[in-house]
Amino acid sequence: MSSDNSRGDSGAEGAPPEQLALIRESVRKAKEPRAKPRTWRGAALAKELPVARVLVDKGVLHLDRYFDYAVPEELDAEAQPGVRVRVRFGAGRHRVREGRREGGGLIDGFLVERRAESDYSGPLAALAQVVSPEPVLSEELLGLARAVADRYAGSLADVLQLAVPPRSARAEQRPSPAPLPPPPAPEAGSWARYERGAAFLEALASGGAPRAVWNALAGPEWSAELARAVAATLASGRGALVVVPDGRTASRVDAELTALLGEGRHALLTAEAGPEKRYGEWLAVRRGSVRAVVGTRAAMFAPVQDLGLVAIWDDGDDSHSEQHAPQPHARDVLLLRAAQDKCAFLLGSWSCTVEAAQLVESGWARPLVAVRDQVRAAAPLIRTVGDQDLARDEAARAARLPSLAWQVVRDGLRHGPVLVQVPRRGYVPRMACAQCRAPARCRHCAGPLQARDAGALRCGWCGREEGSWHCPECGAFRLRAQVVGARRTAEELGRAFPAVPVRTSGREQVLDTVPGAPALVVSTPGAEPVAEGGYAAALLLDGWAMLGRPDLRAGEDALRRWIAASALVRPQGDGGTVVVVAEPTLRPVQALVRWDPVGHAVRELAERAELGFPPVSRMAAVSGTAEAVAEFLAMVELPSQAEVLGPVPLPVTPVAAGRSRRAGAPPAGEQWVRALVRVPPGRGSALAAALKAAQAARMARGSGAALWVRIDPPDIG
DNA sequence: AGCACGCCGACT
DNA sequence: GTCGGCGTGCTC
């Protein structure tokens, strides 16, 4: 049967209803496996490749597949792969009685492919509109989005919403500038301080794809080093992408790139620019006018052409986790990109996450480190104040500050600014051995024990009660809740040194830099200003607060924050000193004293492997009402060896605090539960696939109750 | 999610 | 006979 679209009445509202009914009937009866494209309107179609495969822009999982549409002749030229389109979508074909096809509104989508035939055995609806001829969704970007959706059990449309910025017609109309020729390969510069630093740069410059986990030396040179890695990649004729945690850090790297490459070779992609400007920059990158990008997490999808290097700075910072579904982490997206584009990979940090250690241990990446002597020389001297010191120190108890700390601050203020790091509010205390401070863990699943009502102990993962806890480390029977400390100390310090100005940097107002003159700089973690010439000293307060969070990462995180603050302090050769108020026997404190974040991460990794924790095992969280979670767990076909922990009740969001409507958080006042599912190494994709399939089936059935599935939950206690 | 189909009971 | 209840399934 040949096409019935030969009449060419493209402008008419449609064929007579009888004919439409006839088409439908014949299609139904003939059951052709591969229908020639036909439209309800009978409009003239494109002569070549008259079928457009379209991804409809709806995040729902059961629509996470392509739909075929017919390409009308007049849209033939513009309807190219990658463009944004609008199509009619939804049930509504039965309105043909009135002679036209109405129901089903216009929705947005992406044209993914042009084909000769459809494997859909019904008449195709026609593309309604090509929104713009700009091919925003390249094959590479589609492939990446697909991989991210699979990894996180999310829908392709959700990922594309993160990956492709909203259109701005004005930005699209402006032509992007002509690309500049590749710059010369840069000198090794301060990369020479690292054992394999110069070799890494040379590999980038000569078109290679080295993969490294870079433990940066303390001090301010890291941003220039990142810029050199970008320049080396550009020199090879390829593009480069750098993702950093926040806008402040992005502008630091941006400044180094401008210093090294001049204007016009790189783009800065952060949320601070407005949507139009941002889309303009994004387009310049996509069109190949600009070959290098530095930006915050949304830049992880930046469509850099001929990508040669992806880099991430400080992957332990939680702003690398996307807040929108399916909540991918920049490190993992860049890992997928490196694998897909076969490009170089650089993960840099002053500290070291367990995930980074795993990349090295698995042999996927090589360590990029300095020799021990260099490491120690670049770092300040670290001194600790623990419980014993506090107990001995009567004055300290009264003033809440030990005399060693007073002394270091006083000496430091003679030579320059002194940083005081105070914890942010809102950490939840968890239980630990009163004697040795080992975190109290469930004997069944090794989850964190938490004190519930009336002092009953309960596991935060599997919900089992613990009636007769004793410490597996030292045998003690008593527990203590680890306390959250005060920022009053900062005020006290200010009063104690009345001649010195006190400056604060925190959530409300983040200072970028402070001058090299003596001053007390009080800051929360992550908001520390850079001091001109480095801080003379730093005081890290309330180590208990940072270590006491009921989180698997508490140790790693505390160390990362301490190291980030200490890295802003002058080297010990120049008198730089840091005092940390925390028990010196604790592992993260010892790692800080030795300045050995990598060793710390390696030990954590070994322990996680033994206990079946992520990232060695893959975990997923399923949260919702008790009924929804139970129903979901009953129907999901989990891969073999999968283990379900819980469900346990989640804390109820106070009605007053309804402002923080985080993705996956229960609505204010509603009681939700959470189950954790874990699988052994290598079964992660099977787990994601199973969860996604079950979620899709649930949605298709229209089970109304909200339910959240989160791969790699960040807060598993 | 919409929205239309379809296979059951009360109605002009 | 026909209108219409909402349970079920599809959306190119």
C-alpha cells in the first residue's frame, strides 16, 4: 500500500472523516509491521527520511522512549536531528468524528533522528513545529544523558532538562564569535612540584587521555595548575571542561585562565549570569567558538566540542550533587563523559574522597602527588587540643578555649590574619562509645545507632532496636551523644583581642579575600576567604560537631574541611600554625596532623569494602509513605544478592519549615519511611535498571502516592 | 497525568 | 435500546 499523502493539501485542516476512519481500519486490519508514514491530515511529507524520532519532554518514566512523527514537507529542512520541536501528544485520535484531530496538547520535545520508516504500525501524527533550527542536542550529549539516566534510574527527559538550558531566541540570533586558534602548550610551571606533573601536562598537550587523581599541595597554586591543564589540552586542538563547587571558585579559575590564555578562549558557566547570557555562552560552546569551559555543576553537561579533558575540583563538596532529579553527581557525570569520549580525566582536591581513592585503587586513574617532603613543606604545622588537655586546663574550661589556642592566635596576630573556623548550625548528634568515641553501629547491618524516644537505641538503616549495646572496640557499655558546639567562642575571641578587627564570612555574606594585615577572620566551613600572603594561623573549633554528624562521611568531611581551611595558612617554614580542637587519637585528626588525606581515604575505603558500604557497594534509597514503599518493594524485581534494609521512619518535616522542599523530602507534617537497598560491587547498573522498571510500572498504573528513588543517597548515616 | 475505550446497570 | 458508571490502557 502506497502512501496516501500524495494529495499535498498541507494547509488544509484534514481529510474527510470517512477517509480517516478508513485509514485507521485498514491499518488495524492489515497489521503492517512497518507502516509507511501517514498522517491524519494527509499533508505532504518530506521526500527523504519522512519519519522523525522524537523524545517528548515529559519526565515520567513510562514515557521514557521515543515516539515517531511524520515530517511535513515544509519542515523538512529545519527538522534536523538535535533541534527542539513541538508535537501533539496524548490520547485524542477519536475526535476524528469531527474531521480533525484535536485532543492532546502541544508539548515540547527533541528531534533525535530522521529515518526512512517507522516501526510503529499506526498512522503517524505530524510534527507541529520546529521551535528553532539550532541543533542543541548532539549525539554525544544524547548519549551522555542516556548514560546518566540509566546510572541514576531516572528519565532521559529529566536529565535533558539539566543538560540543555531553556531557549532564549535573542541569544540564539546573536552570532557566536569565530574560534581562536589553539594556544601554544604551556610550561609545566608549578606542576613540576608533582612527581608526574610535567608528564601529565605533556600527555594532554600531545593529544593523550591520561586519567589522574590529583592530591593538590596546600596553598593557592592549584587554580593556576588547573588552568595549565586546560591550556595544554587546548594546545592539542581539543576542548576542556572544569567543574568546581561554587561561583567563587569558578571565578578564581576563570581569572587564571584569562591570565594564561587571554580573553575569548574560554567560557564561564555559573548560575550567577542570567538565563539569556548563560544560554549565549552555552551556544558559543556548542558551536565551537569557545573550546574551554569552567563552571559549577550544571556545566558538567556543557557541550564542549571534541572534548579532550574533563576536570573536577574538590569532589567531596556536596554542591557537586545536583538538586534536581535524578540528582546526578558531577564526579560521576564526568566519569561517564571520560569513558564515552575517551578523554583525559583529572580529579583534584587538597583532600581525598573515598570515591577518588577507589578510582586509584581500581587502577582506572593514577595518583598525581608530590613527594612527602614537598607535602609537609607546603603545609602548616598542625597542633591538637583534646579532652585531656581541656581537662587539665582549668582556664580553658572557664573560657571554653584552651591556652594553646590563645597562644597560637596571639602569636599569629603579630604576623598577619588568623582564621577561625566555626561549624554551621544544624548538625544532628549521633551516638558514640563514651570511652573510645568509636561510632555506635548496628550489629546486623552496620548502620548508625541513634537515640530515639526514651533513650531506646535504634538503627538508622534497618530499624532494628539495640537493647544491649557494648563497644566492639574497647568493650565499654556506655554511650554518649556527641554534642554540637558554639560559635560564642568567636565573640569571646574578639573581646579578648580588642585591638584587632574581626571579620566574618558565612552563609549570609561570603568574603572572597582578606588583606594580609592582622585580623580575626571568623568563617563557617566552605566560606573561608583567601588571605593575601596566607593566614598566619588558623583555629579549627568544635571538632566534635563536625565528627559527630550521623553520617558515613562525617570523618572524611571533617578532614576535608579542616584541610581546606589549613591549606589557606602559610607553610610551616613561614611560621604557619593550625590548632584543631579535637581528640588527637581520632583517625581524621591524625590524618590532618600527618597531612595525609589520601592515606585516610584509602583506609576508609578498605573499611567500607569490609562493611558493605558505598561506594564499594552501591546503595539506593526508596522513600515515601509506608504503604507506597511496601508496595514498591513487593513488586520490584531486585537483582540477586540485593539486600533490603528497613524501612525505617524518616524524621517528620516540621510544618513551619515547609520552605525547604527538597527533592525526595516528605511534605511538611507527613510521616514517610525510607528503605535502603544495597548490592555488591558490579551490580549497580542492574539495581538501577530494576528500580527504574518498577517505578515505570508503578507510574503507568497511576498509583498516586508519591515515592522517591535515589541512587547513591548522600545522607545514609 | 489526561483521555478515550469498553463492558456493566437504570432510564426516556 | 441507549446513556453513562469509572476500571484499564495508551499516548507516535
